[in-house]
Amino acid sequence: MQISLVGKSILIGVSGSISAYKACEVVRLFVKAGAEVYVVMTPAAERFVSSLTFEALTRNAVLTEKSENWSSDLNHIELGKKCDLFVIAPATANTINKLSKGIADTLLTQTALAFQGEIVIAPAANTRMYKNHFTTGSIKMLKVNDYIIVEPQEKLLACGESGEGGLAEPLEIFYAGCKAMMRENFWEDRRVVVTGGGTREKIDEVRYLTNYSSGKMAKSLCLSLYLKGADVCYITTTGNETLPQSIYTIHVESTQEMYEYTQDALRIAKKGKMSRASLNTPDPVGMIQKRPFLFMVAAVSDYTPKFPQSGKLKKSMIGENWNLELHQTIDILSSLNKDGVTVVAFKAEMDAERGSQNARQMLKAKAVDAVCYNLLKDRSDFGTDSHQITFIANTKELEIPFADKLTLAHQILKQSERLIDE
């Protein structure tokens, strides 16, 4: 899932932490996404990573105490003017405390004080320094002033102690930076439930019935929603690898499990936040609740074994022929309480003649607002990174041309916005 930042300019600030070397990967991710990247370093940071390393990665001169130049734009005022985002990673406890007080005694803090756009901070410090009341107070102050904090990891630190304070993974920092630039008012803080993957119906402890669904389309939708600022709950059978860790993910197996968790998630979406950190946090007084969405992307099994077995069934017990008795699973879309929720269903077909007709009939049969119809040729179409979709609603039908699945996700969300009038 390649995010495009073509046309964007990013400023990366590197302070003096042992994790400064990880800033190289943060820079690489932004460069790979097509952004123009610049770097400013504190003198302490230069003790861990040379400016030459960042120049090689960005193909741009690095702003340091020695390189600042007022006859060009390589200075703490002009460099920030041409950047859309300032990411400070790693941000030491020293730098965090300075930023919260407006102290500007290094080029990095001077640049931050002059910067007018969004600032993302990824702390990295010894646990005791990070948990010190001065630092925690500074982080609270920065949040009040709309700084975006990428929470550190709890891990074994370089100093030998275990605890909170390890720099977040570079991909998490990259995602937070992208989100800061790509948020959209329509989706920001809107609660969205996404289901993905193929359900697994237990036969015995080692066997199950499933399908070829890869879950890639659902993951792409989750990422697109995250980048646009939505409050996402992802219910999946395929895991959340490569997705931002802040996306609240529920792992399920069977159709029945998916139904129960989806129903619960929709109930919560109508009255509370979806994210793990804020499930029990009430909305601010006077906040207008945005209408929730459900994207039912999962490939749900139509049948499940009638008598799932404990342990492993032996061939000697079954015999030469195995007559596996099945019964229908619950129809999730028909059974869910969808009142107050805008629902977009997904339908894959292999019948070129009747596939689109079946998708249109699904609008009324399942009482959904739109259907994303996907015509498959054969099994090889499962798990691909690109496809095409027909977006079918009551009053319109739009062909979304062949593209990678993240681009498709962006287009699906664009069309989904038009389903409701706020």
C-alpha cells in the first residue's frame, strides 16, 4: 500500500538520542512516498549520525550549526517556510521540555518556533526521564498547542532498562505524518467499522472451511480512513500487519464471531469512540456526532460445519469418503441493526452476465446504501494488489478504473461521502 506524497515537502528534525539512526528510515519512507525531504539536526544528533547520511538520502543540504546560510534558504526561517510538515524524530526529553517553554537555543528548536504548519513529535528517552513530571507536563502542553505526539514504545531501552520511552517504529511516525497532511473534515473523528478477510468455519481443531479472500481491500480502506482522520474499528480474520497500530483491531475467526463483534462495534460507534485508548472517554459536551459508516468488505462463509469436532479427526475414524454435514451461516448484513449507519457492501462475482444485476439487487435485499461490485475472472484475481470496482448506489453507478487498492480505497471513500447530506 504505497502512499503518494508527491508535491509535499517534509522537514525532519533530529535531536541527540541513541535512536537518531532510526530517523534515516523515517526519511527514507517519506522520500519513497515522493515527498521532498529536508533535515535539520542538533549538534548532539550529529554525534550519532552524520549530516552526510541524510544528504545522501534526501539529495538536499542538511541544516546544521555549521551549514546555516543566510544567503540561501538553508536557515531556520526560510527552510520551514517551504515545508508542509515538521516531524521531530527522535525528540529527546531535553528537546520536548524546551519546545513546550518556547526555548530556542538550537537550530532545531529555533526552526520549530518559527514553523507555522503541523508539527509531529516522536519522543525517545530513558523511562525515568520520559515519566518525569516536567516531561509529562511538557507533552501535555504541546498537545494543548496542537502538536501531534507519536507515543513511544515500551521496550528494552539502550540504557538497559525496560519501560516506556523507546522511539516509535519509523512506519508509525511516517503514518502519523501522512495523516497530519491528509486529514479531511468529512471523515475526521467519524466512527467507521470495516470488516475484512475470509471467515473460517471450524471442522476440527486443525481444519476449517474458508475462501481465498486476502483482506487487502479491507486493509487499504482502513489505511485510507486512518489517513483521512476517521476513528476506525477493523474486524478481521487476516490480522493488521502493515497498518497503523493505533487502528483498533478485533481479530475473529467464524461468521458468528464476525456478526457479534460487528453488531457490538456499530452499537459503540453510534454513541462512543472506537479507538482502544478512548473507548471509555465521552465526547466533549456539545460535539456534533457524525453519522457512522460500515464497510462490509469481509468474504463471509455461506455454510459452516453442523458438528465441529474437538481434537483432530483421524482418517481411520472417517473412512474412505467424508460426508461433511453443513448448515447455513447467519446473513450478517441482513441481520445487523443498521439504523443510523451508512452501509457500503462489497460483492465479488464471476458471472459477467448477471454479476452487476446481482449487485444492484443487493441494495434492496440487504438494505445497504451502496455496493462495490468486483468482477473476478478466476482464483488468480484473489490477493492481487490492483483491481477495478463498480460503485453502485440507488441513484448512480460509477466505474472506478483499474488501480492499486489504496487508490481504489480513496475513490470509494470519495463516492461514499456523497451518500449522506450533512
